[in-house]
Amino acid sequence: MKIVFTRKIPTELVEPLKEKYDIFMWDRENEPMPYERLLQEMKDADAVFTNVADRIDKQLIEQSPSLKVISTMAVGYDNIDMEAATARGIAVGHTPGVLTEATADLTFTLLVATSRRIVEGMDVIRRNEWQSWGPFLLTGQSLYKATIGIIGMGRIGQGVARRAKGFDMNILYHNRSRKPEAEAELGAVYCSIEELLRQSDYVVLLAPSTPETKNMISHEQFEMMKKTAVFINTSRGTNVDEEALYQALKEEKIFAAGLDVFETEPISNDHPLLTLHNVIALPHIGSANVETRMKMATLAIENIEKGLAGERLTHIVNDEIYGNGK
């Protein structure tokens, strides 16, 4: 059986597979596999190891008659045509859980760096503009005892809340359903999204990408925020209206934004948001520490091996393909 790897991953993870499977791995570091080449390689593939940047669409699925498993090295799977995969009985696996703490770390890093204007400070030195000390030079926003509002109180949201506790922050949250365990453990207070936006000094977006959450933060929502508010998005870029965000930042309706995700990725250096001084932008590296990425890759491979052996995947998106959970 053949497994296609759309990205280069460490040799030690792939070598053991070569005894059992025919392996094709795209070998260009940090360069995406062209869609046409992917189509070609998938024609006789039994499984594909993918990530959020690859297009696993209906065309690819329909022209891959042997395909049994799609395994993404990610939590999100909006790059995969789930309807087409499920109709074919193809198991779709993902890697939740293992990236929780790494992404929570990165989210809080953005929050701190954005509120205290860390990147702007470095740029002042790089441009040789630090000529003297001023009483209001690069003044930012306070973190200690401030109010954080978390939209999406899943694993990562709760991880961010635990970090906020270390700064004695007041924690508000909004979620599709209440989280009594988070309220009890973290002192988090459930509220409407409107109340959260109006009260929070820091608004952290961690909602999943669904048709219902597309552009859930737009002009109306930015108007509700404090002028001193910091907005952080480490969920999905499609959850935010980028034009509305740009206007809110440019017109100083909010203080700053820290972003790890964008509507269309990757972005280039001429992206409008990068022209603003009050934006920190990162290239979708929420889970990017070595330990976490190795665990994600290992779990994605485990999903493939189980699927090819006819077993239930460790973490499956479309459980309905098994029929009544069997």
C-alpha cells in the first residue's frame, strides 16, 4: 500500500514505515506540494499525510480510488472536503489534544508582546531611533488584574485561561455551551459575546472554523470593544473580517492586534495589516515547538497505520463511517 506525505517530516518517523509501505514524500523543505503533483501521486495512494495548507478536495478524493485514510497533522480540517470523504467511507484523522499547551503558550505570548509593544520596541532600536528615554516612550497596556475575554473555551481556551490566572486576570468567556469545570477551576465567568467584547481588555479568539463562525468578528464587534482593547486571533483567519480589523486598527478603535492566522495563507509582505504599527503577525506557528510537532506527526502516522489495518483511528473526524459507533 502507498502513503503520500505532502510535507517533509523527520526521517526517523518515516523509516520504520518503509518496511511495510510504499512511501512518497515531498522533499522540498517548507515548500508546498503543487496540487497537480499531488493529484498525480494520489491516483494509486491508499493514504495521505496532509496538513492545513493542502487542498484535499472532491476532485482529488474522487480520482483516488484506493484512498482509505486522510490524516492531517492538525486539529482543524477545513482544507478537506469532509462530505466527499465520508461519502466514500474514507476515514479522516486529525491530531487534537497534543498541541493544546503549545498553542496556549503562543497565544499568551502574542497577548504579552502586543500589549507591551515588544516588536515596536525592537524596531526602534534597529532603526537607531532610541536617542533618549521618554516618560511615555512605547507605553502599552497593563496585564496584571486586567480582564481577558476568551471566545471558544475548548482545550486551548482553558489553557490560555490557566496562564491568565498567573497574572491575576479576570476571566470572561463565551462558548457554544457553558463549561462548569472551567468556571469551578479557573473562576471563569460565562457571558454573552456582546458583554465579553464590551468588558474585556484582551479579546482572544479561539473558536473553530465553521460556516457559522465565518467573519464572526467584523465591524459591529470591533465597535463594541474598548479603544484600549487588544485583539488576539490564533484560531482561524476566516473567523475575522480582515478589512474590518484593518479599519479598526488604523482608526485606533482598538489598541492593537496579535495574529497567527489569516483569511488566506500564506500572506506576503505587502499585506495591508503589515503596514500598521500596532499589529504583530506570525506565520501560523501556534503549535511550533519541536516536542509538539513530533507528537503531532507521530499521531498522524498512527492514524494512517490504524486506518490501513482496518482499525478505528485514534482521533477520527467522521466517526459516522463506522456505523453506529461500531
